[in-house]
Amino acid sequence: MLRSSGLKAAPARIGSNEAMDVTTQVPLFLSHGSPMTALEPRAAGAFMQRLGPAIDAAFGKPRAIVAVSAHTLARAPVLLAGPRHEAVYDFGGFDERLYTLRYDAPGAPALAAEVAALLRAAGIGVQIAAQGGLDHGIWTPLRYLWPQADVPVLPLAFVPSWSPHRLFEFGATLAPLAEQGVLILGSGSMTHNLQRVFAAGLHDADRPPTPESRAFCDWFCQRGAAADWASLFAYREDAPFAALMHPTDEHLLPFFVAAGAAGLQPAMRLHAGVTHGDLGMDAYAFGPQAGRLRQALGH
């Protein structure tokens, strides 16, 4: 059953895609998968290797990245505004080579003040912490997108108990940043049931998608393409196998933050895939310029 989202469509800023400032960045959601994605790129890693150059070609290199990851959570929003970042190895039991990988990226302390001002103007409390560190949900994709680590990064911790609707509105406050060349990047997983992954064995990364994972991902793609945000906000009730594919919400919630930065626009799937049968690796772009990015990718 269709529900009212309670949101109004964002007003058009410029009449056509061609007239838009090419420095405007398209908000993205990327599935980062297992930490092993950093060593074994497979199809998702190959896609991300093409995605960075495609963004640069379509819109120019981002001024900075506001990164919202399933692995950086807090009781209230927090901006990690350290001047430098290093990779944080927030996992265990994986290949020892992972702990040798680095991603030393510049931070964005000045941008943190801009983001805090936007959030506070919308009545959202936020803290600024003068510390750095990128969890693997951030540095894994960024090592593929911009391996030179030359784009400043500002991690934004979100509150995992907030509803998809509230996180969409949270993301909507970041929309002016995208217009100023800042990439709003959500990182998580389109499906994420680690119990099923571990039960099948971590070495079976090439296991085909389970019927449940495929059904959930396809439902999300269809509802996103139709801009059916009422159903997407209620995905736990409406989507097939939602509780099975997401026993907890945190890996899907960054999708709604990134989507909110584009307003009530269709969600365009740029990549579809899976690892371990139940880790959906789908990637999405949001907003009226998503098609330009898809074209730059050669789709």
C-alpha cells in the first residue's frame, strides 16, 4: 500500500541538465561489501575503478567528499574534522595483507564548519571532532575511485536508530554542498546478512545471488526508478525478505542519506552485483544528473 512520504519535491534549480553547473556532484550510494573487496576487486571493484574517472569526466574532480558509512555511527551526528586521515582496520579474521593497505587522505576541517552550519540551521545538532580516520566502508571504495588520495574527505557519523525518512531529510540538508562540488557518498551494502555469509563460508565469494537477495535488490531498483519513496521509506514492511537481508538497518541507511541530498528524484542503479550470495554490491546515483554519470560510464 502506498504511503504519503510527508515530503515535498525539491524545486527545480535550473531548467535543464545541460544548463546546470558542471561542478555539481551527483550523490552516490556504493556497496562496499566484505573488507576483502580491497584485495579482490571482482566486478564491484572494477566498476569503482571506472567510476572515479567517470565522475571526473562528467563533473570534474570533487572539491571534497562527505562520507556517510555504515561503520561510522554515533548517538548524535559527528563530523570527523581532522586535517589528515588514515585507513582504520575496523575488522578482524581476514587476510593479513589488508592491514598493510593505506589510504592517507587529506581531511576537510573548513568544510566541517560549512556542514555543521547547514545542519544546525535545519535544527539538527552536530558535533565537530578534530580527529581523523576512515573506516573500511570509506577507504575501500575510495582506493578504487581516487587511488592517489588527493580528494579531501569528511566522514559524517549518523544515528542508526533514525528512520529512513528522517535520514532522507538529514541528507536533504546537505544538498547545497553537492551544488558546490562536494560529493555526498553513502557507503553500505544493498543486502547484508553476515550470518548467512559465514554459514556458507568466507571463501565462497563467487557464490551466485540467493533468490532472497536478488528479490530484495530488484525490488529496490524498481521502486527507486519509480521514485516511490513512500515504499522505500517503509522497506522493512514492503520489500521482499527485508528482515532476512537486513537483520539490522545500518548497512542500508546510508542509501537514504545520499538520496536525500538529491530530493524526491528517481534512484538510478549504476551497478548490480553480489558477493558471497548475500552481500549485494549495487551502486546508485541520485538526482537529475545521474544519467550524465551513467553515460560517462559507458552504459
